[in-house]
Amino acid sequence: DKAAIENYSGVGIKSVQTFMEIDYCGEKILLTHDPVQILYLVAQEQGFSIKGLSWDSPLVRMLVESLPHKIFCGHVHRLFRRYGQIVNIGVDVWGYCPVAIEEALSAYHEPSNVWNIQHHKKI
């Protein structure tokens, strides 16, 4: 959650990114810790704000379903495994084990649902 490089001194990390794009077998995937940062940017580009809305609000659902890229994230714990174009790759929803990229991509065939709104009520 703390993106300042000084928080990681002494553990071999040379840079900290808010998000980054990878190419996997010709597919672009955005990686981020907190998907809200990307949602804020996309909403702003489209001329509206989602600040203060709940994860299950119609406007947020429309936004996550229409994102131009697949997104892998953490941070949301058990809020969802797949929500629109966002797949939570945190261990909380994968049996507390790291998930292979192929398995994470298979989550796009699962239902898009918010499971536990009490944990993250507002964006």
C-alpha cells in the first residue's frame, strides 16, 4: 500500500510502480496493487468521478465491465475474484497460494461479482 521506494530499502527492490503493463502471449494486461487507481483514471478520462461510490453501484459496474484492458490486482482481499475486466490475483481468493498467470486468465470465464461488500464499501 505504501509505494515510496524508501519503504523497501534493504530488500533489493529497485523501483516501485503504481501500475505497469505486460504483454502475455499477445495480450496486454495491466498489473496494479489497487485497482481503484486505474478506475479513477479511466473515469476521469471519460469525464466523470466514481469517488465515494460503492463497488456494486451501476456506474462502477459499467466502468469495470467496459475497461479497455484486462487488469490483475491485489488489495481488494475477498471483495471479488473477477469483477468485469479486473481479476484479483491476491491469495485470499486462490486458496492462499500464488496463482499462475494461465489460471488467473481463466477467471475471465467465471461470473463477474462483488462478494463481500462489507470489506470495501466505498471506492
